[in-house]
Amino acid sequence: MKTLATPDNFSTRKQTIARHFANASDYDQHANVQQQVCQYLIDKLTHTEHDSVLEVGAGTGQMTRLLAAHIQSQYWLINELCAEQAATLQSILPNADIAIGDAETMNFEDEHSLIISANAVQWFDDPLNFVAQSARRLRAGGQLLFNTFTPNNFLQIKTLTDQGLHYPDIIEWRLALISAGFEKIELSTQRFELPFASPYAILKHMKLTGVSTNQTQVKANSTQPFMWTKARLQQFESDYWQHFSAQDDDGQPIVHLTYEVLIVSAFKS
């Protein structure tokens, strides 16, 4: 099927996000939490046969592969920000339309029976607006199924650097869903504490999974983006060990990185 045209008017922030994820060539090897999230979403599906499915922010195709294996649809529309992923996504679902571009500004077909998104909505400029957008694109009774992350996500990084994405809390998401006319709303959280041998290993993990792009979010009282320097990195490592050190089962020193995932399922009334 056709690959829809790529818009060339990405914002500077979205260009940065696309570039970071395009360079995260080992993403699937390191994005274990994200893969588990995809399985959680699959488990929340209420129907295995659909007329039209829209996937938003497909990335490397972790969710797309599971969808292809678990459900059938007469029509597939797969969206992704990075043009580099188009061929991979097309190979997973050869009959799908691949829509490369910014999901917040693109005009997608409406009347979908399922809109699903894994590990993508947190990168939106206005994450909560995804709910209202989805309400317009779903048919009555259609399911909206996605995940994002809670304000506790990467809490160690935020504590030490005051940097990171803004994550609406569960109350804000519930209010947005109610306001958009959704029903049968289910929100649940899953927390992961990933162990690492050092704070530097955590930063490497974040870079390999593309999430170092949280540097596109600067502090409200600063006009300059966050930049690592040798002194800042040394202080970060020292502070991380001081505040967040632990031991593994063998008594070896480790540090943790917190992921806290919010799973959302709702139906258009």
C-alpha cells in the first residue's frame, strides 16, 4: 500500500525527537520495559477483529508486530514520526498505509474501531489533547488504548537534574477522558525498578532507547537547554550513588532507574 507523504514542517522539538529515535539503532535490544508495556496493551484489547485500526507512534514496530499477530483488520493506518522506520513497518503489515509525520498535526481518517499507541504519547507537545483527537477519530463503541508515564517516571533523574518530560497525572487523564465523552474508563499503573551497575550505565541506557531527548524539555526558569559537562557528569554520578544506591542479590552495589507506566483503556460512547 502507499506510504503517505511526509510533512516537512516539524517543529524544532519534534525534529530533535525524530533524530534521537532514528539514531537509537539498538532500541529493541534495550527497550525491555517498553516491550512489556506493549504486551500489557495487547492484553487489554476487547476485540480481535476490526474494521479500521489506527496505531499512533509505531516506532520500531514493537506494538505493530503484536497487533499483526493478535488481531485482524480490514484497514490499517500506521503512524510514525521517523521516516527511517517506514520500510520496517511496511514489512510487518504489507497492506497497511504508513503515515509518516507528526501525529499531533496530521489529518487521519476517522471512524476507526481501535486507536492504539504504545510508548509515544508522552512525547506530544500536548499529551492530554490526544484524548480529544482520538474521540473525533473513533466510531461509537470504538476502543482507545494507549500508555504514557506518570510523574514518578525517571524520578531519580528529575531529582538530580531537574530535567525531564512533563507527565500529566492520573487525575488529569481521567478528567480528559470524561470530558471527551469516553466511558468504561480503566487506568492502571505499573512500576519497574531497573538495576544498573552505575549511573553512567543508566545514561547510556537512556540514550540507546532514545529517551535522552528529555533534554528538549528545559526548566521553566531557564532559556538554555540542559547540557552535560565533565563536572556536571561527575557530580551526577556522585549524587546518584549517595541518594539512590542499593545492592543486588550478591551484595554488589547497584543503582536503580524508575519507570512508572500508566495504561489507559476507554471506549467512545
